[in-house]
Amino acid sequence: MKDFRCRSCDSPNVELVLDLGDQPWGNNFIDVKSDTVAECYPLKFCLCTSCMLAQIDFTIPKEKMFVNHSYMSGTTRALKSHFNDIGKKIIERVNLKSEDYILDIGGNDGTFLEFFKDKGICVLNVDSGVRQAQICNAKNIPCLNNFFNKDQAIKIIEDKGVAKIIHGSGIFFHLEELQSVFAGVKLLLSPDGILVAEFIYLPEMLLNCAYDQIYHEHLLYYSLFSFQNILNQFELEIFDVELKPIHGGSCIAYITHKGRESKSPRLLRLEKKELVNGIDKIETYFEFAERAEVNRKILRDTVRSIKQKGLSIMALGAPVKGSTIINYCKLTTKEIDCGVEINPHKFNTYFPGTKIPVYDQNQTLIPDVYLLLAWNFKDEILSKLVDFRKNGGKVLLPIPKPEII
């Protein structure tokens, strides 16, 4: 990759794996009444062959993506339930005292911290989203409306001291200031504290052919192998791990200062499994790219076949990953009638880079077929579509392989 160096180890040995074309920022939902055209940027999935960190090679400034955006953690029951489960496990692991507090980095609208607040535990969120911070503070969950980095960590220490628990869900692969953020975590984490890092698990992403996880907000894609390579720079170490189905396959890594804890048996097993399955070999990534190209063709052909039969098809959900699918597959209003959402911040907007409108699901006529872009919440969404399917409605899943159910 010309003039690009690895975001972690600064190596120039970065290989292109999959080029998804020029795409808009996937959360750039523009009002249907606006004449604004979404700007497009390169979207290339790459691999550093020095430290085996998967990443993209183009950075849209964080201020553009993470200050005024529409994603809200509290939209889905499944995610709230997942957060509550993680909260229970944290309490089981750590003896929290009255003076301790839990910090959530990039905690969005405070959904994760609600569990602890309800138990009388001190909490603090740091999130750059304006609307998200407002919602969080309205719940009486204090939120610093800013980006987390080393400087922010120093200010928090001055005000509150070190944190017993630091949590981050879906934030550690967003990091434009990668080194500064982990330096801040190192400073802010108490000597006996735990960092709980949740991230989309790269081996599952590759297995599921989930190319839609690749978008501009996701600068980095972690295996345990590559994540530990980053942590080594800051004397931090993973000591336990869990895999969860949320977001199509996530890893919850439990991390502390190096040398404090021994590695759990399940961590050792998973580290071994990664190497057996070739996470450290570039051929594994090229094979993923080949499957993504095949899946793109199958999805395009399936959607066009549905339209040729005279049936209506709507995109169900407008997640940022859906923008990757629509733009990578070059779907337009000829193939997709519209999208429908339950998030009011996306009503009456266009899918980024298209003229496919997004409407309020509860105010839109039911189609013959739903293209389920939020496939990672399949079980929750299908449970709401029982009557739709009983009456002959079909659901098209795009990932891991396009199929009509």
C-alpha cells in the first residue's frame, strides 16, 4: 500500500486484501429534502504482514463521524440484554467498593452503564456524540462529551482518580488516536483494575464472510493475536476472553496490567485455535476476499430476480453496515424500493451514497420481501415478523450467504 503504514506498528508492509470501492461514510444519512450529495472515500481492507493487524487505509476525521451521528445503543433489546449480562459478570469478577467507579469509553447513550447506576455504583461515560451525551445525561449518567485520549485520561484522574473498571464496546476499532487512547487507558486503570474490551471478532467476521463489517468507522479489525500485539506496547495483557453472538460474532477480552493475572484455559484454547485456523497467514484473508466477491454476485442476482417477478423489496433496518452492502453491491432504487427503520433519527433520509429513502417502519406499507441488513439481530427481528411470514412475506438474509427464508 503506497505511503500507508500500519496503524499499530508503523510497518510499511501492508497488503491490500479487498477493495470495496469508493464509498460514503456509512452513517451519513442525508435528509431527503436536502440537495447535499454524500462524499465518497476509498474503502480498502488491508493487512499488516508484520503484526497481522487488519485495518483500512483511509481515515475520515473522527470529528466528522463521531460528533453528529444517529446510532443509539438502546435501540435493540438484544444489545441491552447483552450489556446486562456483561455487567453481571463484571460484578462477579470484581469487588467494587463505594469509592470505585466504572468508566465507559464511547458509551453512547449510556445503555451499558444503566445496569451499574441502578445498583448504586458510580459511573462515568466519555462519548463524542452530541445527542448521545444529551440522552446519557438526561438519564443522570454523567457523560463527558469528548473524545477519549491520554489528555482526557489525565483530566479524569485529576477529578476522580483511577478507575477500577474501564469498559469499551465497539470503540477500540474506531481509534484514530490509537496510541494516545491506550496510553490513557494504561494511566487510568487502577493497579488491580480490569479493562473490558468488546470488539467484533475478526476470525468470526472472516468465517461469516461479513464484509459489511468493513466501513470507515471501523479502522481496525482484531484477532486476539493482533490485539495483544497492540497491548504489548503498553504493558497490558489479555487474561480471559468470551465469545458472544452479538453483532454477528464479538469477543469480550478481559485485560489487566501485564504480569498480574495468568491466562485462563479458554483464552489459551482460543489463541491456539486462531493459529491453527491461519489467522497469522495472509492466504486466510485472500480467501475471505474471494468469498465476499462471490456473495456480492449472489445477492445482486437474487435481488434482481425478486424484482423481475414484480415483487416489492424493502431494506429492513438501516445500520451503517447496510450502507457497505448497498454500495458494494451497487444496489439502487431499481432494486430496493426503500428502507424502513425504528430509529427516528434516520426517518426520511437517504441511504448514504444512494437515492434509496429510509422511512418509519410503522408508517410504511409491508413489502413482499424484506432485505434484512441488520442480520446480526436476526433472531430478535424475526420474532417480530411472525405474522408477516405467516402471510407469505419473505426475508432475504445477505450474510453469511444470501438466502431467502
